[in-house]
Amino acid sequence: REFWGPHRISKAPGGESPNHRRSAGKCVAAMIPLSALGGSGGGSAPASGSDGAAASSSAPPAMSPPSMAPPSTEPPSAAPQIQSGPATEKEPEAEGETSNDVLAEVDKERQKFDPLMPIAIPNQGEDSRPVPKQVQCLENGTDLFKMFEADMNRFDEKAVKKAYHKMATYVHPEKLGREATEADKARFTRLKQAYTCMMDDQLRAVYRQECFGIAGSGGVPPKGHEAALSRALELARELRKMGEERAIVLHKAAEVGWSESAKDQDGRALRGAIQKHAHKFNLFQDISSEEDDAELEKERRGLTVDQILERSPKYADKFLEKVKPLLTDPKISTSAAGGAFTMLEDPQLLPLLQESPKTVQRHLRKCRTALKQMNWAMTSLLQHKDSPWRGLEVKGSLSEHGCVKLLDIIKSGMAFGKFSEVHEEEFVKLVDNLHRLYMDIFERRGQELLKAAISVELDVIYLLPESGGRLPDQSRVILQELKARSDLNGKPGKISAWDYSLQRYTVELEKEEKKKESDAPANPDMFGLGDVDDEDEQDDGEKNQLELAIPKKLMVLTKNVLVDLNPPKNKLESLVKDWNAWRKRPRSVSASQDAEAVAAALGPPLESMANFLQEAASAVATGVATGSGGAELIADECRQALSGARNLASKLLGEEPQEPPKPPPINEPAPALVPFKGDEVSQALKEAAEVAQAAIEINKDKKKKKSRSRKRKRKRSSSSSSSGKKKKKR
């Protein structure tokens, strides 16, 4: 037994043989594609006398406009849209006719019937037959979910297919056992339309929304089955039209290539016009920062809270750098003395958008990327006590939201070549939020750098000679002048502890990971080097033994450690770079302030701070370059430069300059003496402590006496047992 698929259509007069139709009509129960219901992918025109249903799948039918209303139920002569007969032969193509004309004018006779148009079931009058109960749902307005016995919330394709096949046995022209009437054909067409809407996700969603509505504010009222089915079929026609246009483009590209090349009379290709027209530009390109987001996600992956806190200054500097071109534009602000800028009361944002929309779009994309990274760091450090973003979370979120919104709506203005008041209002809000956030981050970044200039002194002066103490813990050192283990000379390590009694450092040696470099070829068997000599194996074993013999920790004297000045050098150089970059950035000055006075007041101190830090960095770099005796040469110069930077930074922060604390002592400090007060509480606490100490000493003496008595008892028992054994022997 053969089953005829849902897209089977009755045989038209003058069609092909039944055997050919059976072989073409077999199908597995599946979703009916939109092209099978009258659409075409741009195929070639069939020969004359072909089946009307088969022809409808190879040529695009005449499509009605989407807004066309469904036909009303009238006498049978005008109600259903049914295929009316065999296709007539197509006239031969004229010479020079393009492929587009061929695809557009193929077999117009077969385009009269569009299966995706709403169809009414005609009334046969007295000759009408009773409708089976199983398919009455096609006429009485039953919704599709009840028709196919499907769950609206849990869609099951198998259940829909099963219900379709069950109803198809009552309306399929080949299953009726008689000649199909116009009403039977119309019912079968409606069944196919319903099945198509149910099996397509987009069509099913539109039908459900229109039929049952959406509750709540901004929802959609329910419109019933007929209106919902008409709207779903309208969407299906639009999707089919898009597929046809794409098929035409692909067919044309396969015939003539993607680029049309005009030729002259001699057959030579013409170069053509180089100028691009507006329609050739991709104005609606995806301007989302997908690549930027991927890079940011890759950078964020695996970062701890401490690492995020360490990179926060980098994120702030990036934001200040990216937003500067936008805020310093002549149509948004005016330049002031000392490299500052003053925001205009009425910025000319609309002319800026009209003159250079691409530039504005590029700046906004950079700002959005910097804001996303900065807001992510704010969120990650929200509960951290040392977060530098306190109080900036709301401003950062508003700026990012405004940037994303303006980037979305700026595409319409670029497409039409005109910007409206909506663009200007959103741009004004965004510029205001970015300006506020820029000022706050600029001031906070300057304060952080001043505090870093104060704290960097402690990382340097304790490492210099004649500091009056020992080296702090976690200081990087290099071993030297070791006689017993001369192989460890030059090894780097970190100081982990100091022994007051032995006057020695405990140094944790850093394990060096060396890559094995072998001169052997990639494939030794090709050169006859498959066997390895025993001597080479012994040499490798000795090297491994030497590496394993390196201890993890080592106690050395003070003369055996050499301070490594590379970490403080790198820190000072980074601080100098950040400070110079910060002070050269434009400062926002209000219109009521005197820009020249502000520049005169802040310019010299900021430059002096840069000089102090540069002197300290140069001195430490000189000490690193000179080797073991370099620290003694640059000690005084480095101390003076860091002291001047500390005092100036304290004044700029509005604080009193304080001397740095003393370095860690070499000798063990004496216990702190608590002064005795003559009150009753102190006296009682003192007596209680004395009694407790005496009790501890008494307990110690008792334990010693008990242990001695136990030893004596054991000796006596052993001696008595040995004497008893001797008597028995006697």
C-alpha cells in the first residue's frame, strides 16, 4: 500500500501517465516546504503537458500583495481558487533576453492559483455531500491546536503528523474513492495550509499570537482562527517571496557570475564606473562589537579578584583615552589654557552627526568597548573593600546604556542621510553622562597616582644600603659568595623569614623551567639514530640529579644576598609613564572658572612631581646597570628624589607629609612593657596571673616526680622478678 504525501494534487486533464504520477507522488510524512505550496526556487520551465501540481513547484506563481483581504464566500463559480487545467506551451525565448526575464515570465498560466492564499470552501447546494465528522473542524473555525490535537506549550511534531495523516484519508482526492468535487479540493487545500502553519516555527508563533492574543500591557487582543490563519499565510507568502528573490540572484550568479562585466564591440571587457552608489554600501552592517566582546571575554576568563583589582587602573586609562576625541571635538567643547577644555552650553551635535556620522560611530564603538570592560570590573569588585570604583557604578551603567542605544538608532539616520531630533536628544544625554564620568575618573586616577608615589618610597628605600635595618620579607635577592654551594651562586630567590638568633635570612629559591633543546632530528630512524648511547643517558641522569639537589629553602648570611633592584625599577618606570600620560590629558574646566589661573596653579607642581619620579627611576636604573656596587652609588640621590615626591604628593592631596616608618629590625625587639596602674582591677589581674604561673610550675614538678617514681617501680619489679627466677633455678 502506498501513501500519497500531503503535497499530492489531483490529476489535471491531459496530464502524465498514472505510473509517472505515482512515482512522483510518494513522500514520507514531513513538513510541507513553502516552495511545495506554489513557490519556486528559480528552476527552468517544464515542457508542455506537465502536471499542474508538479509545475507549481518549479516556477514562481503570481503573488498577491500581503495586504489583500481573504475572499468572501460566494457562489461556487468564484469562491475557491483551484487549478484550472494543463499548462500551455511557452513561447521560445527571444534573442538577448536575460535570465531574469526568463524566470519572471515562465508559464504564466500556472500562476493563477496560489495555495498560500486564504480559500473558502464552496457550497454545492443540493448536490453537496455530508462532511465527515473527522474533518468538520476545517469549516467550523476550530483552532489549529485542537484540530491536530497538539499541546500549545509542548509542541509534538509526531502528534501533528499523525493527526494530519488521519484527516488526509477523508479529504485527499486519491483516497475518496470517487471523483473529487471543488469542495473536496478546497478542504484538502485548507488542510495543507493548516499543516504548513503548524509545522513551521515562525508561522505557528504568529498564528498563536493572533489567535489567542497576549495578555498584559502592550499585549495583543485575540482575533480568532480565521484572522490568525490569514496572517500566518500572509507571512508565508512573504517568506516565499524572499526565497524566490534569493533563488533568482543565485541563478543569475551561476549563469553570468557575481560581477557583471560589460564588453565593447570587439569583445573586450569594459572597466566600468569606479564610483560607488548609495545602494552599494552596506549601511545596515552589524556594528555590534562581536570581535571586541570575544577579546574581552577571552581576557576576563580565569581572572581572580586580585588580578581584576590590579588591572582596574588600566581599564580607567583606556576609557579616558577613548572618550577624549569625542569630548574635545570643536562642536562639543572649546579648548582652554593648559590643554584643558570647556563644554559648550549648546553643543552642535546635530550638525556633527550630519557632517561625519561614520567618525561619530567609530568613536562611540570605542567608548562602548571601554565602558563594557570598566563596568564588568565595577561589578566584579562591588563587594571588595579596596575597589577604586566606589560611587561610579550608576554613572558607568547610564553611559554604557546611552552609548548602545545611540549606536542602534544612528543606523537609521545613516541609511536615510538625515538625522532627527531624536538622535540629537540621545546624543545630548550621552555626552553629558560621558563628561560627568570622565571628570570623576580623571580626578580619582590622579589621586591614585599620588598615593602610589607615596607608597613606592617604602618599596625602594628599605632595599638601599644603610637603611638601618634588614631587608623586608618577600624581597627579591640573588645569592652570591657561597663557598659550600658554589653552584647556587647567581640563583634568584625571595626572602621568606629572618632568624634573630642566627642572624640569617631564609631564602626560597625560584625554580627555573628550562626547555630541553635537542639537536637530534625530528625522526631519528631516518638517519639511523634509533639507539642512544649509554654515555648520553648517564650525562642526562647526572643533570637531573643536580637539578633535584637544588633546595627549596636556604639559610644564608646577610653578605650572601644581593638585592635585586629590577622590581622597584619596573614599578617606578610604570609610575612615571602613567603620571606623564595623566597630566597630559585634557582637564575639564567649567565656564565660570579661570582656565589660565587653574593651569598656572597646577602646572608647576605636576611637572615637579614628574621630575622627582623621573630622577628616582633613573637612579634605580643606574644601580641595576652598575651591578653589585650600584646600590651604594645611587642611595642618597634616590632617597632625596623619593622624599621630594612624597612631600609634594602629600601637599597635593591636602595631607601632612609624614616620614616613612623604620625598616624591619635586625635584633629581636624587647617585649612591650605594660605600665602598672594602682587601681584594684589591675592589682587583682596581676595576682591572678602570678597564681596561674605558680600553678603551672607546680604541675610541671609533679609530672617530673611521677615519672621518676614510675621508673623506680619498674626497676624494682624487674630486679625482684630476676632474683626469683634465680632462686627457683637453685
